[in-house]
Amino acid sequence: MTTQKEGELEQRKAEELKREFRYWWGTLSRDDILSLAAKRDELLLLLNEKYGYAHHEAEEEIERALRGLDTGVKAGKP
């Protein structure tokens, strides 16, 4: 996947996540949500820097971690 397409996909995912946050937590402000989105971007960069994950691998790890929060399962490599 090209960097431009990855960026477009990331933008769509971010917009979807913002909508979900607004649905679930309506009292969160736009600034609150943007702050969270920025932190996710920081986490993506850290996973790349510290673990050498490609962008899509970092995304998958974050998603797995979030699913783990829902189920009580810790994220990590199998």
C-alpha cells in the first residue's frame, strides 16, 4: 500500500473513531477527541521507533490491545 493510501485509510479510521467516541461519550468535546487522536498518532510512531513495526502492524497491535481491554486479555505477540 502506498504512503498516500495509508494516510487516507488512517484518516478514515480516525474519523470513524471520532464518531464512535461521540456516540458513546457525548460529553467529550471536539478538543478532547482531537487530543486522543494525537496520542494515537504518537503511539503509532513509538511502536515504529521502539519495535520496528510498519504502520499497519502498529495499527493491528493497537486494535488488538483495545480488544484486549474489552475482553481482559493482554495484548502482545502470540
